[in-house]
Amino acid sequence: MTMTLSRSRFAVATRVVVMLPAVMFFLSRQLVSNLTGIGKDALTVILVFGLAIVALISLVLRLFESRPDFLKIDALVFIQFTLALGGCFFYILSGISQPSEAVYSIYVYAVAPFLLYCGFMFARLNNFWKQALSWSCIGAYSIMLVAACFEVIGIDYWLFADEKWIIQRNFLGFGRATGLYGTQIDFGCLSFSFFCISFYRAHRERKMRYVVFCVMTALGALLSMSRVWIFATLVVLMFPFLRRQSVKQLLLSFALLCVLGFLMIPAANSLGLSQIIFSQDALTQQSNANRADYFHQAPQWLLEDYPLEGTGPGTQTGPDPLGRKFIGDFLWLGMLIDFGTCLGSLLVVLRLLLILIILRSCLKSDVRRLSQQVTVAFCLAMFLSSFLDSTYAHLVTLSLFYMVCGVALFENYRAYPLPVQVRTYGIPGAAGALGH
């Protein structure tokens, strides 16, 4: 028994050695840039091409299977691919978009949805690889959280230097953490995403490492000082307690939440979070004014300025290398302005339909799996937050969203198996690769 356990741990450890660098590169190219001296832009190009290759390989493996129950998803993904790719090439050829802007949009709108099928591959991993992936995510995020703490305190260290973002500071002088991931809001969203995974897993498996990781990710969301993602984290934390049915359970849950609130209020006051949450500082008030202005200007932009021809894919939702962005938040509106109201509306509707189908797939199942719970939280977060910010325009955040949703879809549909015909087209080992 001891020998078997040691072998299992060794198998997981060897896989962590392989996966941890890849996960670290996926989550924080800035840290890799600081270590290697390679520019972050060059690493981003490598990441985008790598993810695109993974997405296309996943698509090829998906084509080996004949599953009528996937047809709705396949149709939405391929229609979105066709429209987005055609729109991006049109704007490039017409000279409205620069290639650097359009390449980002080609990946985000046309290629990234294929990562749903990458989720199918992750769902088929054996337990050793799944444990290694879990430990790799914990290790990579831990390093990012250390960087976040350095940013908040104001310690300069070469390994955690960020060449892209200037650390925003609140009126008390504390920095808002980016964790070397992107903006402060981006890091808040990543922390929320990992919080959902660790919280639901800790709730199911009762293992201490997931409880610790849950606390770490909640701290990350807190250090980002993003109101949206602090609130989203609190909602996920409170939801299981609110589902308690007996009066005794409700009272105990209420008492526990009061204790947590009592403990968190001093920390929030020390970091100046109370003023941020209640919009009492100048930076937050300016952010609220900008969002209100987007809603006020939206009718004119959509109906008069950009009804047919937009500003170009990636100009409002991308990295903005040419300084043409005037919508800093509100992802849905940014998509409409990028492609023009007509084509942009189609792309927004396609993404919303995909979210709806994924939600329906998760909610209709009688079995509550970890992937379902996480995916429901992800889908609701993506839909609602995109009215307030552009977090899901971050290419890693969006890629992670599609992968997790793909895992849930695969497990949901596997619960209702149909006769499956695997077409190998004479490729040796193709059937085995698909898990049949």
C-alpha cells in the first residue's frame, strides 16, 4: 500500500515538473519575461499561436466523433468562426484595422471558441495528470499572489517588475495588485475564477489544500481592489449558505457570515477598500462616471456613428497598441463598436446563445458535478461583468473560460450517452486517443 502511494506521488510530481512551467507561462508571461529577458510581446505572440494550435488540434479530434448532441454547439462555434474571420479580413483589406489589432480579434472571436473542444481533452485526462494540473495551478498562482503582495506593499523587486502597467494606488497609498497578469481587474477576475474552482472542490472533497487555496484566491481578489470581483467572490461564498433549508441552518449560516464580515471590515478599512466599494475616492468616482457615459453615448455610437462600419476589430476590446480605444469597459458595447452594429450584434448574439446552451446543459442535469458548478458561475460572471468591464477580452481569461466550459459540456453529454461512431480515417491510435 505504501509502495503504491509513493509511486502515485512520484507519478504526479514528475508531471508537475512538466506542467508547472507551461501553466506559469499561460498565466503570467510577464514573470517569464523577467526571468528570461524575452520581451512580453514576443511571448504573447508565442502564446497566441500555441493556443491556436491547441484549439485546432482539439477541433480535429472533435471531428473524429459523430455526436448529434453536439451539433448545436458545433453550429454556433463554426458560424462565429466564419463571421469573425470574414469580418477581420474585411477590415484588414479595407485598411481600417491594422494587422496587429486584427490578429488579436481573429484569435479571440474566431479561434478561441474551439478551445471548448480542448476542454473535452482535459476531461479525458487520467487522475495523475489532473492532480498535476491542480498542483501546477496552485503553484503558479501562489507565485503571482506573492507578486501581488509586493505590489500592494510597494516593494520593488526585479522578478516582479511589470513593464506594461503602472500600479494604481488608493488614497492611503496602497497599490492595487495585478499579480503580473494584466490590469487590476484582470487579476481580480483570475482570482475569482480560481476561487470558484477551489471553493467548490473544497466543499466536495474536504481537503485542506483546496481550503488553503480558496483563502489565497479570496485574498487575491481582495488585493486587486476590484469591486466587481470582490462582490462576485462574496456571492459564490454566500450562495451555498443561502441554500440551507432548515431554520437552524439558516441561523448558523447568518451567524457565520456575520463573523466573517466582522473580521473582514477592519482589513477592508486598512486597505481603503471601504472607500472604493462605496465610491468615496476620486479614482472610483471617475470610473463610475466613465461607465455612465458609455451608456449615455451608446445609442449615438450604435445608430449614428457605427451602424455598419465599426472602428475595426480589436480597436475597442484589444490591447490598443495604436491608442484608438475610447471604450475602456463594457465588453458587449466594445464588440458592437469594433465590428459595427450589424455584424457586432450577430457576434454578441452568438456568444450569448453559446453561454445559454452551456448554462442549460449544466442546469438540466440531475447530477451536480464540480465542472457544472464552476461553469455556471463562470457563465453568469461573464454575462454580467461584460456590462461593467472588459475582463473577458483578456485572451487568457477567455481561453480559460472556454476550456472549463468544454470540460462541463463533455461531462454533461457523457451523462446522456448516445451510440458513438468514431471515424479514425485510418489514423493509427485515433480511437484510443478519443477514449474509446
